[in-house]
Amino acid sequence: MTATDSKNLADPEAQTVSALVDELLRECDPATVDDVTFRGAQFDKGLAWVGFPIGEGGVGARPGLQREVDKRLRAAGAASTTGRMFFGHFLVAPTLVAHGSTWAKDRFLRKIFTGEDVWCQLFSEPGAGSDLASLACRAERDGDEWRVNGQKVWNTLAHLADFGMLVTRTDPDVPKHKGLTYFAVDMHQPGVEVRPLRQITGEAEFNEVYLTDAMIPDSYRIGEVGEGWRVSLTTLANERVSIGGGGSGGGGPKRGSGSIAEAVRLFKLNDNNSAAKKDQLMKLWADSECLRLTNLRASAAARTGGPGPEGSIAKLALAINNQKIYDLCINLLGADGLHDFDYTFRRPEELGLEGGEGTARHMFLRARANSIEGGTSEIMRNILGERILGLPGEPRVDKELPWNKVARS
């Protein structure tokens, strides 16, 4: 008997979860059924997000057990989560569990996990990026529906999405943080138009979305009317944890994995590297390991539905570290870093956060977005300074003014 086996014998939660995994694999072999069927069965057993409540894809166990579940299912041949499922799996699901109605949870959670419903995020606007609460996209009550008009921007994978997380202004006569309401919106319905935004890589991973008299049922509202800011904070906190915890940040799930692994690989290929480059590589490796450990703490907190300050720390650290790592990668490639890259226009099928072997040229360009997406690095510093360290906040002259009285450019 191993030490892990001995520990599990004295751990009722681990025993329960392990027994459910055994039951799932007996009843539904991932080698003989399609991925949607298997993931549906996994959800029904409460093994989608084990920390979620019973009936909502979980069993109310401690979230850290999810790692063991995923490890066993991958070993049995189950597919891992794809980039298309990122927003639904990591952002929408915890937001629904925290704020959604019973109907909304029943309607969306299972299909989020199976991947039948792909989601995108409709938060930022041309005049409301870092200051999200100043957004102008308007939703007006019309019986049992809401009529929505406005524009959203930097909407990752919106061209593939079935549903979007939409924050709107429902009361312009109150201060900007108090007049917002959060909805799920069908991306295929009339009145929703998605247009590509071409990036420096040639890809159009980002989009802009126009909503013109788009009608949304009130049942698709997430949280109470006027509570959209509070609901949005749950989504944003989980987004920072998810972005900061990505392998692309240098601190992948395993020690030495993620983008730092690519830098190490390129360093080993060149016998003429200087001591200065070696010193730079080792410092980045140490920073990546610190980020990896921070990610583990952040992920554990996020699975309980209460992302802590580690998420903002990891998100800020990722942006800095990731850009430095790929700067080094291009330097290690030398002249080879200047060519053999496809800049042609294309619309990707997966989220482009992850790097890997041979992706240094692409990720050098893609990493420029890391200090913007999910909250700019400047905003992350404000959050950490004000909310975590207790430093004085920046002056906000519009904090108590009604939104419609605030001057806008």
C-alpha cells in the first residue's frame, strides 16, 4: 500500500470521489463513446467540478480532488478541455454557480462542460475597457424580454461562440457601478453581428460584436437587475486566475513546463550561448516556478468559488514573465527568429494563450496582448495596491454621479 493509498483510506471525501470515478469508468468507457457522451456522464456523476454543489456538476467535495479525477480520466483515455471551452469552463460555470437561477444552472452548466455550448465574453467596449463600469451597451425591459443595443469589442472567439456573457446598462440614472445587469445572450439570434479584428499575428482571434434590438429573455439574466457589477467581479476574478494559471505564462502545471520549457529547449540547441543568456534563462526559470506555485494557490481558491488575491498577482506576473520569456526565445533563435512566420489573415478555432515547442515566433507576437487582456497590468497594480495592500485609491470624481451625468469622450 502506498502513502497515497493510506491517506485516502482516512479521507472520506477522497474515497467518495474515487468510488465515483470507478463507477463512471465502469459504466462509460471513454475509449468506446464520443467525448460529449463521456463528459455528460462525468457531469452527471458530479465529477465535472467536484467542488460545486450536488446536481450542478459537483459533489461538494474539496476542489483539490479535481486534479486526481482529471488525472485518472486522462489515463483512461478521456480528452482534456480544449481552448474552445475555456470561457465556459473557467469563467461562466463558477459565475452561474454563484449567481445563476436554478433554471439557468440547469439550462447551461451541463452543456458548458460537455462542450456543446461554446461561450465568449462580451464585457469591454470602445469607450469602456479598463473602466468597465462606464459601459454604455443598453438593455431596456420589454415585457418578459430585454431589448439590447450597443457594441462590444475584443471578444475572443466570439465567431465560434453559441452564447456570450453580456454586461449591460439597465439604469442610466444611478452611479455607473449600480446600474448594470448581466445576461447570457444567444450569439446566433437576430440582432447579433460578429466582425473580426485582425491582430499582429495575422489571426482574428478577437472580434467586435454589434447588438441591434437583440431580444433576450429575462430567464437568461444572471443575478438580480442592477447587480451586474457584482456578478461581473466573479467572472473577472476567475478570468485572472485562469489566465494567470495558463501554461503560457511560464509556470505550467508541472515544474519547468509552459513557455519556460521552450526557452530551455532553444538554449540547449545553441552551443554558443553566453553566460549572460544563461543567467537570464535561470532567473526566468525561477520566476516561472514562483508563478507556478502561486497558480496552484489561486486555482485552489477559485475552485471553491472565492478567488483570492493570488489571481490578480498571477495575472500580472504572467504578463511580465511571458513577454520576457519570448523575448529571450527570439534572441536565442537569432536571425531565424525573423522569418518563417505566417502573417496571413485567418480565424482560429482554439484559444491562442498556450505556447509549445516551435511556437516562439508566434507567441512573441501573441504575448503582447497578455498585458492587456483580462485587465491591463496597470489595473492589476491598482487592484493589488488598493484592495490587497490597503493603499489610498486613485481620485474618482464620478463615483457618486449618475452615469448619464458623467462626461464621456
